[in-house]
Amino acid sequence: MDLSRRDFLQKLAALGAGLASPALGWAAQTAAPGGPGTIRRATAAAGSGAVGVHFVNHGPGLGRRIAVTFDDGPTPGVTEKVLAALRERHLSATFFMIGERVAASPSLAHRVRGEGHEIGNHSYTHPQLGRLPAPQVLSQLQKTQEVIEQSTGFRPCWMRPPYGSFRPAQAPLAAQEGLGVVLWNVDTRDWARPGTERILETVLTQARPGSIVLMHDLHLQTAEVVGRILDGLLERGFELTTISGFLGSPRTA
Ligand SMILES: [Zn+2]
């Protein structure tokens, strides 16, 4: 990223300060010094494939763009319903998939990509990566890259650490796999099944230009309310984009 763009994004981040969910945990703690959306750059390990690593928790706040993301799939019986809601409205989202779940349902992962969505790396077995030694972190990322590429023909360029657990010192491990690190700033906590109305309310009250919304294609409750969430966002004038649509690739962000 050139300096002017970086400066621009940092100004946007400052404007967006205070919009993040209080439930961010690690993300809030580590992103706090520069405000939400701060893009941190760590120097990757030397080598021709090295890229800068970015910890991002929201996109540019100008305009009305927003990214809706679904973690922990693919889940047969749930992911299809999320896809249908997106397809009916001609919208694209990003699915951060767990490697072992892709291995169990490769055709469903293939279908997600075939319907035009972005796929991200969400580790192979969903551990707290921040607690693992480097070789295990690399293995989690590498195996997931491989199974996603084999199943979908798409090699992810963004990863999301389960629970947001990833230490800045681990950034070069993600870079080694060509992955930028993306978090979120609207947390629906839908994994706890708080009820469809609560999930809907969380998204529609917290969504701002530049938001990255975290949901899960894991439980039917989420799938049942996705259509209303998408309609609500569209009614408010938001345009949905994917993470790469928002941020480009980690090489260019
Ligand atoms: Zn997860």
C-alpha cells in the first residue's frame, strides 16, 4: 500500500473509532491504539513470497459498503439456506471455512464458491491459534489452504483466527501462507442462538459504513433470519461486498 492510501485509511479508522462492539476481546485490545480499522503491518519473514500482514476489523467508512461474513461452515442444511438468501438478492458474502468441515463437505464448499462468494481460511480444527506453537499454527493454515483449493479451486488470501485468537508475533506465519488477518466489528453472537429477533436487531443497530459483520453458517436460527438481515441492510442503503472487495488482497491492501 502506498503511503497516501495508508494515511487515508488511518484517517478513516480514526473517524470510525467508537463504532466497534464491546465484545471484541482480543481484537479490541490489540486494535485499540489506533482505533478500529487500524491496519497493522508486520514485516514478514524474508523470502520472495513474503507479504505485509494486516490485522483488519473494518473496511473504508466512506460510501455505504459493508461486508457480511459467515464463519465455521460449511454446514449441510444451513449453508444452503444462507446461499439461497444471498442468491435471491444477488448479493455476495465471505465464508470463513474450517478445513476439516470443508473436507467433510467438499461439494458444499465448491457450491459456495460457484455462487460467487469469497472463501476465507478459518483454521483446520478451530483451535485458539494464539496458544499454539508456530509449527502447529502453520499446519492449521496450510492444511486449510490446501483443502479449500482442492475443493473449490480458490486459494484464500484472508484468514480469520477462531475466537480472534492470534498474536501479532504470529503475523509472519499468516504472511508465509499469503494470508492477511481479518477480524470483525459487528458481532451478532449468533453462535449462542440468542433468537432471530436479537440477531436482526444487533446487525441493524450496529451496522455502519465499513462494518464487517460476523455471523455463522452453523445453526438454522441464523439461516432463518439472514434474508431479513439482508433486506434490512439494503433498505438502509448499504451495498454488500466481500472482504477482498472491501480491502483488496493482503498484497495490495
Ligand atoms: Zn469460528
